[in-house]
Amino acid sequence: MDVPQSGEQDWQEIYRGWDRDRWLEFVLVLAALGIDHWLTEEQESFCLLVPVSEEQRARRELAEYQAEDEELPPAAADFPEPGSGSGFLPGYGCVLLSFHNLDRFRVFGFDWLEAGKAQARLIGQGQLWRTVTALTLHADGSHLLNNLVFGSVFGVLLAQEIGVGWAGLGLVLSGALGNGLNAWIHTPAHASIGASTSVFGAVGMLMGLQWRRPLGSRRSRLRRWAPPVIGAVFLGLLGTAGERTDVMAHLTGVTVGMAMGWMVGSVRFRWRLAVGGQAVPGGTALLILAAAWWLALGHE
């Protein structure tokens, strides 16, 4: 067994087995409670370890978790999932890559960055389209790549919940509202660009949606724990790193997304979104982007 090296600290095994759902639940519970842990694979099982100093607390929390799980009523029938969500990828990638190249090569002779960045002073003066156009602009290739990768991951997860079209519209609206709130909080000189506000909006929507999901099975409990834990890790790793990182924009995106997810999170409403047409909300998202850029370039 490979035991983590952490000074003189000793580690104690608290779980052993091949039940993937069970050890994944345990890992999420420990992570949410801030209990250090380590998962290692042996020949016939996985072993979950915690520091000896945390053993009693970890066992107590997991025992309580299991007791609550056993007391849950049978799971109610859930609404149908609207597909794999992979249809979100082409549209999302095409939008970000297209606008990055439009800005990079100054297509039509426009300074796309100046025309579209989320300048707090100008937004306060009524140029609200900047809250949308800024979502499509990126400082460099690395900035773009981060938002392409993580936006694709969380966008697909959101599309699995409410459909591709509604997921696209959700990203545009949460990003725009997040940028607007961010501009209101900051001084007039503040400016920001990037799709990360929308990416964190997707994280927030997933959290809000899962918290509205009725508890009724180990799977539903696991899905409720996962988004906040993953979102917190994502925010910690990427949302606060780098000198140019707009932490407040990430926080406002998550906050707005959580509110949106909570509002549409009832099973009945989510079911209607999932089985309803996706062309109208998807087309609306593209129209919002087109209208915002039409206003931005027409104002130059």
C-alpha cells in the first residue's frame, strides 16, 4: 500500500472495497467536511485512508451519512435526461474561437476588444451590451483554452440536465448578469473579458439544480454533494489564480447561476425544459450575442 508522506503523520484505513459508488460518496463527504484523506488501490480493493488524528471524526461523519441514507424513502421517479449533452460542444467552441479570431485579426477594421470589453464606467452609462460581448473575448490563447476546456465540461453537464439549447441560453444570461453585477461592485475604471463568468455561472446552475433535486437514493445524494465540491475545487484552482484573474466576476457568475438553477430546479419545470424544444432557447442565445455585437460595433 502506498501511504501518503505527510511528515510524522500516521494514516488509518477506514474503508476497503470495490463498491465504486460507495467510496466515491465517502470521498465527497470527507472533502466537503474538510477532512484530509487518501485513496489507494490494492490487488482486490480500494482503501480509503485518513490521518489517525481525524479517524474518529471521519468514522462518525460517515456513519451518520450512512444512517441517513438508509432512512431515505424509496426514490421517486425522476424526469428523463435530455441526452448526453455533447451537442453543446460544437456551438460553444465555434462561438469562442470565432470571436477570438475576429479580435485577433481585427476583422472589418474594428478594435473588437475595445468595442466589447466589460468596462464598468461604460456599462454604468448604459452600454449594457458589454456585459454580453465581453464573454466572447479573451486576452490570449491560454485564456481561451482554459475557458474552452472547462466551459465544455460544465456546459455538457448542464446540457444533460436541461438540454443543449437551454444550457446555452443559461450560460449567456448568467454570464451577462454576472458581468453586470461585477461592474456595479467595482470602480468605474474596472474592465474584464472572458467566458469564465459564464463558466462559473454553469457551475452555479448545476449546484442550484442539484439542491432542488428530491433526495431519494444514494445516487441522488451523490449528485447533490458533487457539484458544490467540484465547484469549490474549480474556484480554488482556477478562479483565484493569476494576476489578471477577476475573482469577483467568478463569484458573481456562481451566485447568479445558483439563483437561476434554484428557480428552474423543480422536477416538473426541469422536465419541461428537458423534453421541450431546444431550438428556441439556443437560437435566443445566439440572437442575444448577435444583437449585443451589433450594438457594440454600431456604437464605435
